[in-house]
Amino acid sequence: MRDGGGSDDGTLGVRFGPLTDSLGFLLRLGQLSAFEAYYDEIGALGVRPGEMSVLFLVAENPGVRQGVLASSLRIKRAHMTKMIRAMEDAGLVHRTVPEDDRRSVELWLTAAGRARVAELTGPVLAHESRAQGRLDQREAAQLKRLLRAYLNIPEDPSGPGHDPLEESGS
Amino acid sequence: MRDGGGSDDGTLGVRFGPLTDSLGFLLRLGQLSAFEAYYDEIGALGVRPGEMSVLFLVAENPGVRQGVLASSLRIKRAHMTKMIRAMEDAGLVHRTVPEDDRRSVELWLTAAGRARVAELTGPVLAHESRAQGRLDQREAAQLKRLLRAYLNIPEDPSGPGHDPLEESGS
DNA sequence: CGAATATTGTCTACTTGGAAACAGAATTGA
DNA sequence: TCAATTCTGTTTCCAAGTAGACAATATTCG
């Protein structure tokens, strides 16, 4: 233990007062902390969190409409337009206008996009399996469960218990 | 009904795949969700989350140095400079250069700043006491506890208030 | 002491994300 | 049918936040 009150976290003995019990405040700090860890560990892969989530969601939901993707990720549609265009220019996603509603746009991964997802999956899952800071496995699982409940996101049917990495090579 | 299995949350039947178990992803969505609720409920008070946290932290730590405030809130110092200047121009904060280190700046609330904090405290605490979405009191308290552990933020010694559910041991 | 180094806040330029207006397509209602 | 309205993505402009260089002050060490 070092000097009194100060944690090793940048909170240099500051008292947080009522913010200590503010869910929004804690979520904001938690997100910043998690993204910092993300950049430290897999930032070198050159894919930022937003792009990562778009890639994984399109991979999981081929043909998803752009606006549905935006509202699912809580990204504004104006911003989603820019992100998708950049990813299209990078050759990762393909855009399609369906015949039954020519206002909308459906999104698909290109072969390059699928390859990118394939090469990202391992490092990302590895990162997630240890991106838990001071929490042990049980606490981290509980935290994620509570966040999913808060967000009304269903539990992953495949479950975190079985590590998809084990699929390769038995 | 257009979508099948859509929740009332904007997640229109989209499968989140591996992101379902990503702490960073869940924290990001949680933060956006919490800030949305914040704006819906007390955005009309004209104080945004960042300013709010600065006001409360300076109120709780009179004379705190600007850089300490920045690193505690995970706000970059360049940005903190702008925020503090705006709050100084608004007459809420007073800046002082201490004799023992003339590089640094100490922050204090003005009388107007203290008045602002006083008038914000009630609405903010009221908001926090019900800003829990679908979580019940016990789940929300547990979520906050886990987030504080993740962030290495000490529990509030004064406690979350006169909560009848507290210390219900298991 | 005095030169090299580190720290603190600030400045400029840039990136990220959002608000509001818009255009084209679909839907509604007379 | 066809005018009014709504929906979807886009454009433009602006605010929020970051990166990196900088000036002033402190600290370290010869």
C-alpha cells in the first residue's frame, strides 16, 4: 500500500462525494477505463471499438439494415453513414438496396470483411477473457449479467462458459 | 409489428454475438443509456454530465488542482482547460495559483458555484435514486458496487443514503 | 550554482460524434 | 388517385474531445 487514500488509478485521493453512487458517472468512468485497456492490448490491430462492433454485428446479422444497426449500437444515423462509407471504401462491407424498400440499405461483409473478422476474433476474445481489471471471473460475469439486464440484452445462448477458441484443433 | 422478437430497447432483434459478453461493449452501451436517461430527466437544468461532475468534485474537494481533477475524471488536460475556463466565465469557479508551485492551478467554487451545486443536488440525487432502468434496488446497488471495484473507487463512507434495503445479508 | 529533465497547464490543429435540414421512397387517408 | 405524412439515409454545419507541441515552473544531479 502506498500513501493514504490514493489508489493506483489516477484518483489521487480525490473524494467523489455523491458521484460515488451515481450509476451514470460510474458507467462513464468504466467505459473510459475499458477502452483504455482495449487500446493498450489490441489497439495495435488498427480497429477501433466502434468499427469493431459494426464488423461483428454485420458478421452476426448479414443483411442487417443500416438504421437498425445504428439504433442497436446507439450510434446516430448521420454518424453511421460516415462509418459505413469508410468501411465500404476500405472494402470491408458491401451495401445493397432491397427491392421491397428502396429507401433502406442492407449491409453485408465482403470476403475481406469476413477475413478481418476472422483475424480479429481470436485477439478480441482473448482480450475480453482478461479485460476485467481487479475483478475476478465471478465478479466480472456478474457485472456483465447486470449490465445486460440494465440494457435488456439477452444472454448469449452459446454462453461464456464454453470458450469458442477451443473449437480450433480440438 | 415489423420485427420479430424485438425488445423495447432499440435492439430490433439483432443478435449481438460475441459482443454479448464484451465488458467494454456493455459499458459503452450502458453509459449511453444512462446519459440518455440523464438528459431526459434533468437535462432541462442546463448542466451536462461533464460539468456536473466537475462541479460536484470541486465542491467536495475545494482547492483541488486542475490536473488532479482531470486525471480523476479521465478528462484530458487540454479539454479540462476549456471546461474550467467556460465555468470560470460563467462565474461558477475561481482559479488560484498556489505559492508553492506556480505551475499549477487550484480550483474553488464561487458563491454562485455553491448555489448552483445546492440547487442541483436535490434533482440529481432524485434522478440517481430512480435511474436504474429495469434493475431493482438490490441489483442496482450491486452493479454500482462492482463498478466501483472495477474502477478502484472506494465506497462512499456516508453510504447511499437511508436505504431500507441496505445490509440485507445473505 | 547551472544544465538537463520532468511536470503543469495552454494553444493549435485534428478527429469523433451529433443536430437539424434535406431528398427520395413508402405509407396513409380523403 | 394523389396530396399529406412518415420513414430512411445523407448532407452540412457545429460541439465535444484528443494529440502533440509549447511556455513556464520545479526538480534532479553533475
